Amino acid sequence: MKIKTEMDRVSRMNFEEVFLRCYANVLGGDERLGEADPEADVQSWLEFVEECESGYSDSLSEYDFDLYVRDRLQKAIDSQALHLTSDYDDFRRMVESIDGRFREIASTPISADDGESPNWWHKIIPHKGGEEFVNDVRDRLGLIIRRVD
């Protein structure tokens, strides 16, 4: 029920034009995710977390790539310009709600040696995954997580 509720909340997000313009200005166009769209970015983060809840099935490299949407959301959250908009608090609360779900499933700490990101979501992985993810985590990080089919 929690998943449906958050998906409903995301699909009902209706940001004012000033928030949308500011979000686009802060993030601009992006090779990885395309045009800046807060609804699409929040939806992508939610879908990623849902995949992790059921068992992330792709490679560790793809997992790292998929985390990029959360980096993008953080850039928006940190933006002083967006802080001034009336939609900012709702946007931040939605991201934080999804973050809470991610923290529940991604409870296995890893050492992030990339030196690029100090953000917490780069320092944990889900405690379960599909065969490819489980094997990659074992081979590249030396960690054992539960395999799901």
C-alpha cells in the first residue's frame, strides 16, 4: 500500500511554473537524464528504490549510474533559488520520503573510494539483489548480499 500511495503522490505533483523554470535553470539539460523535470526525476528515484526493494537486478556499474538521479535531486534540494519557491517544501518532503524507503533496503555499507561523492546514498547498497548484482557486489566489493530470483 505504501508504494501505491507514493506513486499516487508523485503522479499528482503539480509544480507551479516558477518552480519548474527554476528547477530547469538550476539543473539545465543533462546528457544522462535529459531535460530537467522534477516530476520525472522524483518518479525515476521512486522506481529505482522500488527495484531495489524487490532486488536490484542489473550490474554494480549500472547501479552506480542509476544513483545519478538522486545526485540530481540533491543539487535541486541544495539550490538556494529553489528554496525560495512555494513548491520547494513539498518537493523536498517527497524526496525525503523515498529516501527513507531506500535507507530501509540499502543497509549494507560500502566504502566509496571514488572520491567523487560524499553523499550517503553512494555509501550503501541493498542487502539483496538479482544474480548479476549479487555477483558484481561479491566480485568487486568483496561483500555477500542475499540473492533473489
